[in-house]
Amino acid sequence: MNKKRSGMINNVLTYGACLIGSIFVLVPVLWMVSTSLKTEPETFAIPPRWIPETVTLDSYRAMWVDYPFLYYFRNSIIVTLAAVAISVSISCLTGYGVTRFRFKGKESFLGFVLLTQMFPSVMLLVPYYKVLNTYGLNNTLIGLGLVYISFTVPFCSWMMVGYFKTVPLELDEAAIIDGCSRWQAFTRITLPIVIPGVSSSAIYAFVTCWNEYMFANLLMADEKLKTVSVGIAELNGYYKIMWNDLMASSVVASIPLVIGFIFLQKYFIGGLTAGAVKS
Amino acid sequence: MKTKSHKQEQFQPSKMSLSELTPYLFIFPVLLLLVMLVVYPLSYGVYISFFDTDLGKNWSFAGFRNYLVIFTQDNFLKNIWVTFKFAFLVVAGHFVIGILLGLALNQKKRGTTVFRTILVLPWLFPDVVIALIFKWLANPMYGLFNSFLLEHGLIEKQISWLGSTQWAFAVVVLVCIWKGYPMVLVNVLAALQSVSSDILEAARVDGANAVQLLFRIILPAIKPVLATTVILDVVWWFKHYTIVELLTSGGPNSVTSIVSIGIYKEAFQYFKFGRAAAMAVVVFVICYLISKVFRKVLSDDE
Amino acid sequence: MKKKLLSILLSASMAATLLTGCGGGQPAESQGSDAAEENTAEDDSQNAGSAETSGDTAEAGDTASSDEEITLRIMSSIQTEGEASLESAMAEQYMADHPNIKIEYIAVANNDLNAQIITLNSSDDLPDAFYMNTAFMPQAKSMGIVIDPTEYLGDDFLNSMDPSIIEYASTDGQLMVVPWFMVPIALIYRADWMGETDYDTIETMEDFRNVGKAFTNGTDRWGFALVGLQNGSGEARFSQYVKAFGVDEIYQDDSGAWVSDLTEDKYRTALQTFVDLDLVDGIVPPGATETGYPEAVTYFANEQAGMIISGSNALGAIVSQNPELDGKLASVPIPSQDRHVTNLQVSGYSITTACEHPQEMADFLKYMADKENAITFAAETGRMPVASDALEDEMFDTPAYQGFVDCIQYALPYPTYSGYSEVQDIMGESYNSMLSGVSIDDAMAQVESRINTLLAETTE
């Protein structure tokens, strides 16, 4: 009976927290959706209306017709997917290498990886541009992709170091005794256990790259190479904010992220036992 | 742990030289990329802090003058202090909310998938959009916040949330918590997967209550992952710019003037790049020290 | 310790190689020569000329033959605004008339424009022309990235506009911008509300306050949409307000030293009366310190505020938010305490030192400013023509434009002081902090301390 009651309390707490959290999240988000369905004059109506008097999909049409969001999406998808894939892969290598071996310079290396996150990015705009210019990669998707990898790799590497740490070393050792090579021990034994970490790092990298604005804006001069976040930010004009268009494009731009999240979350929500190691 | 890897080396004495190289092969891609892309920008940032320059043709050596100037301005020191408060509160908020919701959502219950997706939404929108939305929701004249509070008689007259020294800082912090907690939530959820349910069950049988479970078993188990998250979360929000700039531009009466706004003004409004770089270097050093402290405190005690 | 030292040395040496590598700017140069190969030999000599002195380019530019393919790269913040299609249409038309010219726009949001130009310049990668923000002019001048286009424009063009406009477009005697349009600052008010009051004009600051009080009912109607946010937009408006009190923010005295009126009593008075509009007179909608320009325009468009200090482009913005206000707007020059003032905010494109075809670029920029184009542009955007004959068009003979036309005679030269945006920020801090409750003494002490530091640095 005690157990039942604590289960009840647990239920109330869980759903209570989720519900309150959801309300706080949904009010602004639904307001975005509502704004995106309004005509321009109605975005300024007083008092503000949740349900627009005239519901229109004009803004959703405009982003494809009046603004080149088709290009923006193509570019964002290419750059983000490539950057996420590469960033997460090389971070896994790093995580494994750092936790499974002792080697000279390990601590300095880890420190160095983190250092790159600590300089205010405003002051990095100019030198980043110069570096890419030296490589001839300005105004290319490859250049932007590389920059994004350099942004996401520090966090992903450190996360993967953390996750690999939770896997007992005995597992690799046993595998190697059984005749696996080092690489096989990594890919077949250890990596599958840290899949939750891989997917949460991937989500982080995905969100970071998709929403990055400052560097995409600086590095991509060509209208056809701009990314979604730049396209969205340009709707926040200096003289005028295109509220409905801005919200419509933000809502649409978040859809790939939502899909990505739903797809990736199943890898780290397998219930408590799925990924756990019994040691 | 250390003795174990020694043992492991003993397994293949013949491959000694290769196995010495192996770890470097694993870290090589990351190292190469960062050296190629990041070393120069960081060095450049430090380099220009010793010059008065327009970053074009005019460079004149300034020695430590830029540092001297920023430390004698009370504005800069005040901004640093505001930034400390800001980053601390924002990160604390992220972790309290992120961990609580993470624990709640880690259960196999009806509807948790839907809640998970909803609760992660704030993370998925660009900073610009979040800032603009909240700026209008908090608008004193016809923002939803005021109209809701007025309607229900909770306040008597309109409150200028972002315009009064009393509220602005708190509102800015809340918006930044709102935006950033899902990152912690997602990482907590992922980290919780490595907590063995056997250990939890065993502890429960031993009569541990929920709070004990949390502090004795769960948090220590996810510490390696949380340590990284906390370090970088602090560093990121210490350097944050966009949301605060769009919400208040550092006002009213500088209560929200975090240091990045000052750096941006110094660089791209006043065009004093040397001085801006000096500020950036100071921020860099502070972030470095913060991370050092956290790494010390959170390091494995094995 | 050794390890650490080693890794630091390693990184440092890497950095050093990169530093020198970038300093040479090889890739940029090789790109440049690639492009040059396609051109004629004549053009190569032109390249060399432009690299040495900008004066040489004049002759070289004239010799460009009309069938030569020329691409003009223009960095534009207009391209990110609602006016993009108007600008593009002009470029399309021009390209149709001049088949050998290709115009490419690089769209950059106005807030990022200065940063972008500085970054591109650091890699010798400037476009042929860029949209010049007035506040950036002194910096652009000292960086030496903009040519004086006078000789390419010709006397006819330059004589077609008021000399004060040329002065605005210049810094220390160098024409920095090819004037395209201007956005003078004046006071816009609701003519229909004015009819309901006992007043019939706003001439002085006292009139301004009184009308503001008459407009205000304290619940849903206020007199003046004050921009109290501490940013460039708010500061530009406040700047005109204090100038009307006789304040000169920064100027050179007879000995040539920079001095400021901000520490004087007239600034103190101006500042006090400005914040009192909100704190004492109560004619400002709630939340002044968080009100930026977009919010202020919205208050006005939503009939919650009856006056706004703004450039002429606000007319268009207001009517597009609330079409019912068409015909109900009027404008007057900024009310005078000591004098009438305005900032013409002459805007346009600057031709960079990297431009290989300044003559063609200047021709295109002249085309954008010609009478017909300018009037069309003004009708859509509220940005007024610079040519005197275009200003005589009947569309400016309306109450809405009256103040903007009248105020042109009161234009004060824009300070050429290189730290002017910092001076503005000092003013911004003073009104923003006072609006949030700081006393006049404390605010003035802060102004004094900051301005003195700034001036001391300048004389160094």
C-alpha cells in the first residue's frame, strides 16, 4: 500500500512538473504560431488576439515565393548534416582515445579543446574570416561546415569523454583478449553502449549548427549560399520587423529540428535498462 | 583506472610502438581541425589586444595600455560583475529545471514522449526569435503578460518588465533560463541511461529515500557528463550576447549590461578593436579560470 | 610541465605560420588575378593604377570600353529591408540599359554592416561599393577604404542638390557617399488630434510639451512616443532634442581641440526636460526605457501616441501598419528651445578603394538618385530625394512632408569626430539611467566622467 501511495505521489509530481513546464513553453510557442497566421496589420492589434480574425497562410507562402528559403533550407540541411556527422564521429574517436589510453599531453589536449570555447565570439569574426580566406574557403558550404565542426567538437568531445568514462575498461580488455582488434573493440563493444551520448551530442550539434547566425552571415556573401538562420534574422529589419513572416519562417525552420529530435531521442530513452552496463 | 591501462599495455608487448601511437590516432582528427581553424583566431585575438588598430592598414603598438584602460574604467568591472550574476543564475536555473524535468521524463510513463518533445522546444528556435517574442510578450502596453495579470487583478497597473531596474534583470535571466534549460535536460536524460537500474533497486531495498537516491546514486553516476555540461554552459552564458542585446541593450540604467554587449560596442560601434580584444582576453581568462575550478571540484576522485 | 610547454610552443608556431600566411593575403591576390586575366591588357594597367593611388583610376576608368563585361558588387543593407524589391528593380532596369554591366548585391543586415566591412577589409576583400551608415563615416575615412567620387559624378549631379547635402555626405572635405536619398529628422504628429486641442502649431519646446499634455488622457492615449532604449536609434533622436537647446555635443574650438557641451548647464536642462516628459509631464506611454524605435512606431500607428521624433521614413512605416492614418499625419521641424535643428541623414553607397570601375559604379549610383527614380522610391518608402528639383514634386507638398521639407534649412553639420558614436552612447546612458530613476546629479557626474576620459584620449 505504501508503494502504491508513493507511486501516486510520483505520478502527481511527474505530471505536475511536466504540465507546468509545458505551459511555460507553449505560451510563447503558440503565440509564434498564432502570429504567423496573421495578416500584417493584425500583428499589431490591441488587445492582442490569440485566434486571428483573418487566418491566412500568406506568410507561409511568402517564405518560399518572396524569400529564397528553398535555397536557405538546402544549404542549412547540407551544412548541418555534414557538420553533425563529422563532428560526432571524430568526437567519439577522441572520447575513446582519451579514456582508454594513457599518453603524453592528454590533459593539455583536453584543456586545449575546451579553450576554444572561451573566447568571446564577436572578436573571432575577423580572424575566422582571414583563416578561411587563406584556405580559399570563404563563401563555400565546406568552409562554413568546417567552422561549425570546430564550434561543436569541443562540447561533443568532452561529452563523449564523459560517456566513455562510464563504460568499464574491462569490457574492452575482455574483447581484446577474445581476439578483437582495438578498432573492433571500439566499434563493436564500447560504441554501442554510449549511443545515448552519441545521440545527445548529435542533438546538441544539430541545434547549434542549425541556429548559428553570426558566422553564417559573415562567411556567406552569396545569396544562394545563405542559411535558414540568416534568412530568418533578415526579417528582423532595421526599420521594420516582419512579424508574421518572421514567425512563419521560424516555425517552419524548427520542424527539421523537431523531427531530428524525435528521431534521435529514442536512442537515449530506452528505459533504464536498455543501455545500462551491468558491472 | 590507471593501473588497469598499464595492465592492458602488458597484454600486447610486441605491439608496443604501435599502441603508443594508437591514442594519438584517435585524437588526431579533432586536434588537426582545431589547430587548423582555431589556433590562429585565438592568437589573433590576443595579438590585437596589444595594438591600437582599425584592423586594416593602421596598426600602432600599445603595449599593455588597453588593459590598463579597461581596468581603470568602472564600467568594465561593473559589467563583469553583472555578467557573473547573470551567468550564475542562468546556469543554476538550467540545472535545477533540467535535472528535475530530466528525472521526471526518464520514466516509462504514458505521454512522456510528447512532453519530452514539447519541453525541448525552446532550444530549437534561434536566439533572435526568442528575444523578439519575449520582448513583445513583456511589452507594457499590450504584451500578453500584462494583459493577463491585469485581467486577473494580480497587478493594478502596467508593469514595464524590461524597462524597470527592479524587474529587467530578473526577466532577462528568466528568458535565458527558458531558452537554455532543454540543453541540460537532454544531456541529463542521455546520461541517466548509464545509471544501472540494479544499483537503484539495490539502494531502494536498502531503504534509501528519493532524495538520498538522487544525491548518493544518480547525481554521482551522471557527474562526468554533467561536469562538461556545467563547465560549457557557464562559459557560453558568460559570453552570451544576442538575447540580452535585443531585450534591453544592457539597460535600464545598465542593470543588464553584460560584458559581451560592452565588447561589441567597443569593437563595432567605437571601433576600438584593441580595447575590445583586451576585454575579450580578460573574459577568456575568467572563463578559463572558471573551467579550471569546476574541473578541480568535479574531477573524479578515484 | 614539459608537455605543456611543448604543446604551447607547437600551437604558437602554428599560429605564427598562419599569421604570416594571412599577412601576405595570397589567395585573395590570386583570385584577383584570375579575374583580371579575363579582362583586357588595358584593364591590367588600370589595376596597377588603382593599387597605387586612387587619383590614377580616374583616367583609367574613362578608357573602359562599353562592350567590356563589368561586374559591380554592392553590399547593401537595403536588400534585407522591405525596400529590396525597389532597389533591385532599379538595378534590373540599369542592367537592361547597359548590357555590359552586371550588378550583384550582397545583402547584409544593417546591424552587421560595419562589422562586415571591417572584416572584409582585413582580408583585402572589399566589395566595389557598400551602403554607408552615417555613424561609420569618420571611421571609414580614417581607414582609407572609400574613394572621393567627386570626379566621377560630374558637376551637374553635384550641383543638383543643396550644398548642405554634399556637406553631410562628406568627412573632412572628402565626399564619402554618393548621395542617394535623405531621411531628415523632424516631429511627426497627429493632425486630427491637433484639431481637437487649443493649439494649432508646434513651434517651441513649450508648445511641444503642451500639445503632448493635451493629447494625453492617461489611460490609452499619450502625447509622445519616446524612444528611451539606450541604442543608436534612441540616441540619434535624443541628439536632435538636445541640439534644439543649443547643445553642440562635440566640436573643435578655435585652437582645434575637441570640446563638448555635454558638461554644460544647457545639456543638463535639455536632459532634465526630456526625461520629465515621462517622469513629470506623464505624456509618454509606459515603459519608456524599454521602448525602441519599432515599439514607438507601433504605439503611434496604434493611435496610442500622438507625436514621434523620427526620420521621414517613419511616415511609410506608420501608414503601412495602420492604413487609416493616411492623411491624418503632419510634421514640423524639431521644436525650438534655442534653435530649430535637424540631421539630414544623407544616405547612399560609398565606392571603395577596391573598386576597379569607379566610373561605371558612379554612373549607376547617379542613376539611382535621378529625379524619376528618387520620387518613386520616396513614394514607397518615405526616403526623400536629394536633388532639389525632385524635392519640388507635388508629393512633398503635403502636411505629412511639410516639416521634413521645412527642416532642411536647419540642418547642422554632422560631427566628424571619430568617437562620435561613443559620445552618443554617453548621452544614451544619461537619459536611460534617468528614466530609470537616477538623479540628475548622478547622471551628469557620469556624463562628465565619461566625456572627459574620451576627450583626454583624443588629445593623446
